[in-house]
Amino acid sequence: ESDARRMEFDAESGTFRATIPHVLASFDYQLSAGRAQTRTYEINVVAAPAIEQLTLEIAPPAYTGLPARRLDSPVGRIEVFERSRLTFHLEFSKPVVSAALTWGNADPDAEPGSPEQSSSLAHDVLPARLADDGRSGRLTVTADRSGPFQIELRDERRVRSLDDEPWELVVVADQP
């Protein structure tokens, strides 16, 4: 099966461009102009890493007398008591080189620990500890603020996980 596309000239960049949306399978291509033709190039489609299983353990402060609880594959709004210890147990679809909890306003393109991420948003990206094989990870945080968050993954090719709907952490304030 072949597909011919006309490339439009982009005067601003001085290049010819074509966009192929929603590429789901690898393919080969060549460029031609008149009787001239390039060698064959290859595009390899790589699956983005994904969270296959997420378990969240919630341990409220001991003085509350509230029991610890476990949520398997939580979605949407997660309500916890202030200062609860949250432990995320993560299993991935493929090995990853980084996994991090990213609060709503953090830069998703910044690598955890990078200079770009260590600016004023440093507290907004919390890296997970990965297993040696990169197929699972764990992250423990203290619930001290409410807000949306996502868990961002990157594989060895720097492919980033697709944006899922964020979770919403709702921290119930400790009041006398």
C-alpha cells in the first residue's frame, strides 16, 4: 500500500513539510521531485510507556485513629486527611528510565532533576524510585496540599507517556 502526499513549502522556515496524523504502524518513505528520488527512509513507531497498575496506600497520621486504606487503580478525585502518607505502587507497560508525580502547573517536558525543572517548579515534580528493571516504581509523599496531578513516564528513547486525565488530590484540613 502506498500513499503520495504533496509537501507544502513553509516560507518562514524555508522547508517543505507534510504531516501524517495518527501514525499507528512503522513505515518506509521516499521523497521525490520530478525525476529525482531520495533513498528509502524508515519511521519506527514506538509505543509510549503507560501505567498498567497503580495501587495507592493511604496512611493517615496515627493520632487521627483513622485506618489505613488501599485504593487499586484510583481514578479522579482522591480525598485524604492532611499529613497522610501516600505511597504509590506503579507497574508499567514497558521499562522506563524515569517516572515522576507532576503537580498541575509543572513543566511536563522537564526531566526530574534537570536544571529546567530545578527552578521555581522544583517542588512540583517528585521522582519515583524505580526497580532495577524499570518495569515498576514506588513514590511516597506526604499529603500537604490539594490539586491536580499526573504521573509522567519516559522510556529509554525519551518517549513520554500519553497525557491521561489528571487525578485530583483533595486534602482534608486538620482542624481542632
